[in-house]
Amino acid sequence: MKTIKTLLALTLPLAYAATTSAAVDITIGHVDSQDWTISKKGAATQVFKNIVEAESGGRINVNVFPSGQLGGETELLQSTQEGMLTMTMVSGAYSKLCKEANVLEIPYLFPSEPVAWEVLDGEFGQKLNEQCLKTTGLRNLAYGETGFRHFTNSKREIRSPEDMKGLKIRVMTTPLYVELVKSLGAEPTPISFPEVPAALTTGVIDGQENPVSVINASKFYELQEYITLDGHVYGTDFLLINDDFYSSLNAKDRDIIDRAAKVAGTVGRAIQQVNSAEGLETLAKKGMKITSLSPDQLNQFREATQPQVIKWLETSVDQKWINGALEAVEAASN
């Protein structure tokens, strides 16, 4: 018995050393540019790669595939679920897999970015992570930021829901956005993003909605005269990892990945903030007429949209998640 204990004492540390020294490959796919100066997903994944490789002494190798090289967000999610990809960073498409994530896109839910960060990084955001993990098999390591979405159009200045009536507005092919735009009296037109410039040029649509960074990068100022900074939805990025893969790692490697992910999410938010501020300055220089709304005007938009979208959400999401999101925002706002 003494001999067996001696052998175990000698071999167990060696076995652990073997597991911790084994090479690990991680593949991450996303649809944005990898240029960290203009891309929040590019910045986040680059920082993640740098930290993980440095802290593991190069033992963990991180390969990033940007710009939709491995497919759109839906394909990236599926590949990560199936284990063909280790990780992905996506935004809106995630709510198609985890319906509860739709509550983050309740119109005019978040009054500011700091409130959104507090809610997402706090108790509610963690509960949402746990729920989505159960239904998708994907673990969200960190929340990033796509930014507040705003309306642009080529017809008129928008200061009230009344001004939206009759406008043909491009929306993502997501029912929530269709309900949102419809509740404002406009005509929602779901089309894929690559088709937007042509649709604006030919008059198939009068306007669209996106964060300032996207509006600027896509040069929509050449096709749209007006932008209203209403911030109807705060877009979130999710840094996701296949949970089977994550669970197979030893504690030390999980710690490295967890810390790198948190830093990556924060960096993504920072880059998005910089691009939004610089983008708004560019839009003004390019001649777009920028409209900021007063609290009373914003409340008109909120009252016109929130009840309708929440009613739609109640058909697929448990009321507790809707109430939880509203209560978390109220608590973070006080």
C-alpha cells in the first residue's frame, strides 16, 4: 500500500503537468472586419487571442476567421453548436436560438450604455446566460456591444411617431423589428443587409435603422438625408463558446479564457463607443441632418412601441424574463 501511495504521489503531478501542457486549438468566427480600429468584433477577438496565447505561453493557439469567411451569423452559430467551430461572436442572430435573449431588444429598454452594461454584467445578464446555455449548448463568456440603433431616411425629419407614418423602413429579417416599425405607423421591409444600398437607391425603401458606426461605414450619408438619434434598440454582441469544449478544459485554461473574454468584451464596447462618436461627427460633416429627441419625444416613441413588442414577446417568452429585464433596468437607472 505504501508503494502504491508513493507511485501515486509521483505520477499524479506528472499527469496533471501533461494535461496542462497539452496544446489546445481554438477557432473563432465572426462576420466583421478584423481591423480593430473600425470593428468591435475584430478588436474583441484580437484582444482575446493575444491574452490567451500570451498567458498560456503559446500552448493555446487561437485562430480567428473574420469577415464572414465561415458563413453568416446563423451558420457560425450552427457550426459552434456542432463543434466545427470552437467559438463565435455574434449579435442579433443569437436570439433566434435563445428566445429569452429577445428581451434585450425591447424598444427603448436601455436609457444609456452604462445602464445596459450594469444590467448585462449583473445578476440579470448572468441568469440570461444560464438560460441560454441550457437551450443552446453555447456558453456566453462576455457581452460586447453593437450599439444603439437609429432611424435614417431620405424623406423628412423625424421628431415624433407621426413623422414615421408611411415611410418604408428596412429592418432585419427578425419579427421583433417588424413589430417595432409597424407600431410606429411605418412600413417594415425585411431585406438582407447587402441589398440595402440598392434598395435605397431605387426607392424600394425610404430608410433603414442601424448604429451610427454602421451608417457611417456603409456611407449611407450618400443615400440618406436625415438621421434621428432615438436609440430604439441597444444591440448586444455575445462571445460564445461550445460548452462541451469549454467543460473539457482544465481549470487553469478555463480561467485564462474567462479573463480574456471579459477584457475582450470591454474592449469591443470601447471601440464601438469611439466609432460611434467619430461616426456621428462624420455624418454631420457629410451633410446629414441630425435630430436629437427630448425626453418627452422619446417617451412618445416608447409608448407607441413597447406595449406592442412586449405583447408579441409574450407569445414566445415567459413573462418573468420580460419583467426581469424591465426591473433590472429600473434598478440600474436609480
